[in-house]
Amino acid sequence: KQEVTQIPAALSVPEGENLVLNCSFTDSAIYNLQWFRQDPGKGLTSLLLIQSSQREQTSGRLNASLDKSSGRSTLYIAASQPGDSATYLCAVGAIGNEKLTFGTGTRLTIIP
Amino acid sequence: GAGVSQSPSNKVTEKGKDVELRCDPISGHTALYWYRQSLGQGLEFLIYFQGNSAPDKSGLPSDRFSAERTGGSVSTLTIQRTQQEDSAVYLCASSFDRSSYNEQFFGPGTRLTVL
């Protein structure tokens, strides 16, 4: 059974700093990996999707990497802003039906 | 529509009542997923539809839970004889096909409270 872990559970950093969020998964046989953000009381917003054959994806200040063989992904946020404060969730998609198994998330607070 | 929509946004019900939750996926999306987010369990998969068929129902927690999808579009999740442990946010997602590597787009969720 796939298990996804995110460390740390919570992180506070001053505005402007670069930061890295970590995600690890136990079964490397994945179809894809998605990073989401969730604001309090809201649904999930897709940030980046990495195909199993890819090593990284970039969107603006965000960069996500994938090392499938070691079961790890990182989300790098450059020049953090207060608007980046949210919970960040990592999810791996299963081969066959792509159902997502989620980590428990990292709650990020950017201090102005 | 522009995104996945769900209704109602909030539902409060009494223990033992039946509830129906609705999901309208993005137009043209063939795959539809239901997930549940609760404090104790995090975000967990419930059921997957491809078109109108549900090849994976493995996440449904009990036979009180059922779902259907009609016309390859709208889906309804039904919970019969609700229990307090059913209280959670129910999220729906849709995706297109493998050419887009099945990126899933989520609706805002339905917050269910069972008293």
C-alpha cells in the first residue's frame, strides 16, 4: 500500500527567503505526482504535475523535482511572499487509474 | 463551466438521515474522483469513475456509501443512515485523459456535519 509522508508538518519563514518542502513515498511504481496548495476552508489548487518519466517541472517561482527511484519529491519556492502561506499537499498517482494518495501536508507561514 | 463545482457547499444533517452530494466536473473530462478529507484521516480516495462506470470503488468505507455518474458528467455521492464519523469535507476532482497525464482539478468541496 502506497504511503506518502511530508516533512516538516509546519514551517515558518521570513518573507523573501527560499524554501524547500519535502515529500517521500514508499512505492516507486507511480504514474505521476502532483503538488497542491490548500487555503483554509477551500479546495485544492493544482500547482505542478510531474510525469513519472520527468525529473522536474517549473512554474514561476515554483520548482518541483522527482526522484522516483528513491521515492522523493521536493517543492522549491523562491523569494517567498505572504500570499504563499497555505498548506501544501503532495499526492502520487497510481498506475492504472491515477487515483491519488496524499501526504498529510506542510502548513507554510510566510512572516512579513 | 470554468472549473469543478460541488453542491451543497455545506450540509448539516442528523444522524441516521440520508444525504446526497453533487459534483459537476469540468466539461469534457472523462475521469471523476471522490475524496474525503477529515481531521483524523487526512485526504483519502473514495471512488473513481471513467465515463459512467466505476472500476475502482475500493475507498468507499462501508456499504452505506454509494455513487453514480450519469451521461458521463454529473456525479452524485449518497450516504445512507449517516453516522457522526461521516463528518468530513467531501471533495470531487476531474481529469481529462492520459495525454495530459491526468492532472486532477478539484472542486471546493462539500462540508458535511452529522449531528
